[in-house]
Amino acid sequence: MRGVNVISEFDYLKHLSDGHPKNEIIQHIAEKYGNDLWNYAFSIVGKPEIADDILQDVFIKILEKLQTFRGGSSMKTWLLSITRNTAYNSRSKWLIRKTFSIDKWSDQHSYPSAETEAIEQIEMNNAWKIVMKLPVKYREVLVLFVHHDMSQKEIAQTIGVPEGTIKSRLHYARLKFSKHYYRGVE
Amino acid sequence: MTDYRMDIERGLKQSLVNNARLQKIVRRIDFDRHNKLATRLPVKKIHLVAAAIIIVGFIPFGISFNPPVTNTLSRSISETITPTEVLPLVFSIDVNGNYTGFSNLPKNYTVEEAKKDGYIVEQDSVVIANNEVWASFVETAAQGNNTAVRMVSFLTEDNSSPFFRDLFFSDGYYSLFDSSSDKQDMQRYSHLVTLEGQFGNPLKNTQIVVLTDDNALSFNVVLKTLITSNMDYKQSVSPYRLVWFNESEK
């Protein structure tokens, strides 16, 4: 993502929005960015099926907002910003699901955490498992930096906080990650 | 000992979703509806004109709010209320049917300021101040009188600004607007329904407050729409708008 060609992405979106059917536009975007958007949504909400819902909403918002993208940021940053807003805006729903599962309650009388449920449903490696245990503000920046290969400046732009805050969060995210990591290794 | 940094770099590169799952999400979208929208939307500036609908609700308990600039056609019931006791929250809708009440939101707004202003303050989805304003709103609306309430929600884990929700009861209908929403169009509902039941923790009561036109909506039906991913089920339920989801000790 660092050094991405913004002009070509703008032209790409312009081309897509020029008379193509909506399903073709979303099909293109899903193929090119779907993985990244889903992973980002999941890193915020911690539940696969809610990440599905968020991505569906994001695709619909993209259809509605195609004309508002003007190339001021990279297209991926723009899409990630929409994903982030959608994920946080739907938090009242996912907090409910994060905290409870009515089916699991009636079956097991237990309160599985979002991370535990996610681990059960999605095959994750050790790094993802540890990251999903971190508070969302730390795991979010770590995922954007490592998985999405974004610069600190781009992360600051996406999240809407100063670059210094991103630097600080990345530092603490790594610190917290290392504590979990070595606890597991030892 | 393995270096954790290498594990981060390698491990987090893994994608957790496969193409089949993404395709399933794309297939859930109702493209027929969205294809009806113009592919290229005309770019035009929207001017607020004097014909905008301005209705004024009020917040009891001396809430301070700076109303947006109104116009000569606006009418205000705040004239009948002593300004030192009650300042108006303006129900302002522009010619395109969009709420304009969030156009002058305060910047760097804090929890303490929100408390002082008398708004209902939420911190991480828990009401922490001015809960009594809600009871007053419900009572006033139930009597058929125009009223309004502002709710401010802060998220600890997010440093960005809080979001605001303005709920109006005006001329017999409820409308809710959310500053974090992309759309500010007015949806009117006939009923404010409070549903109570038990969900999850057996030691707590759950209360769900929704706006709806269907006052027969049940606790279980609303709950199911909140937790299911089944779009067919969601679409089969009468439209509603979630206002609160609260838990309290039994």
C-alpha cells in the first residue's frame, strides 16, 4: 500500500462507475479489496458473521458513494475508512453479539468471548489469535500496519487521530503482543 | 526463543476470509434495488432555503443548545418557555428532507461538558448521566406534547469525537437522527416501544427501546433480528429503529 498509485486507482473507480451495472462494480471491488476489508472489519468486531454483515453494508455504501471519491487519499484508505465507520457505527449490534449469544447461552449457559468464538469459527494462526486478545485500539493499528501494509500516516488518516498517537499505539500493541507471545512460547 | 516480531510480520499477513465467503456476501446484496439508482449522481450544491421545515421541540431541565441559524419562516415554541430554564433543540429539516441539527456540533466535546449540558450521556453503551431526562421525554411525548432529547455517546477505546443522537416527538411522530450516520433523512414512527425480557445473563434484565409503526413488536422478535444473519428473517419483521439496548440488575 505504501507508494500506491493514487491516480490509477481514481481512474479505475471512475472507469467502474461509468455505466457499469452495480453488481459488476461490487464484484470488481470484492475481488480486489474484499479480503482486506473483511479482515479489517473482523479485527474490529472480532466475529466473522458480523464482519460479513459489515462488509455487505460497506459494499452498499460504496455504491452510494462512488462519486464522492476524488483521489484525495488512496482508494484502499478510502474503502478502509468506510469499513471502519460502518464497523463502529454498528457497534450497538455487535456489542450485543460480542457479549452474548442467545443460542450458546441456552445450550451451554456460558459466555464465550468474541475472541473465543472467532477462534472456533475461523482458522487463525498464533499471531492472529494473540492480536485478537489485544484491546481493539491496539489490534486495529497493528492489523492496519502489518496486514494492510499501511504507513503510520495512512493509518492516522484512516482512523482520524494524530500520527503520534498511531506511533504510540503501535509501540504498546507490539509490547502487549510480545507479552502474550512469550507467555505462550514459554 | 523465537522473535515475536517475525511472527507478527508473517502471521498477520494471513487472510482470514476465503473467496467463497466473499462471494456469498456479494450475493446477499439486492442489486436490483441499487441498479435503479443513477450510476452517476449529479453533483450539485444543496442550498438550505427559506422553505425548510423548522419545527421546534424542547429539552427539559435547562439543557443548553445553540440552535442552527433559522429563517423567517421558522416557527418556534421556545418563545413560550423561559430561556433560562429551557433552550430549544431545533427540529430542522432541509428541502431535501434531511435533518440539519448536526451542522454545528461542538468540537473536542468531553463527557463532563455533555453532563453539564444536561444531555443523556453514554459511555461505552452505558448511560452514565442525566438518565432522568429520558423519563421526562417519554412522559411528555406520551401526553402528546412535542419534545426532544439529545443523547451523546462516548467510546473509551476510540479517541475520536463522540456521536450524537437527537430523538424528537413532533406532531404525533417520533424521529431519530444519528450524527454518525451517512444519511440524515427523516423516518417517522408512530410508536416508541419499550420491550423487556431476559437475554444472556440471568441475573440481569434486558430492556430494548425501539421506534416502530408496529406496536405489537415483541422482545424476542427484535432480539432475533439483532443476532441473526438471516436477511430473509430480518426483512420479514416490521421496520424498527433501535434507540436503546440496556441491561440492569434484577
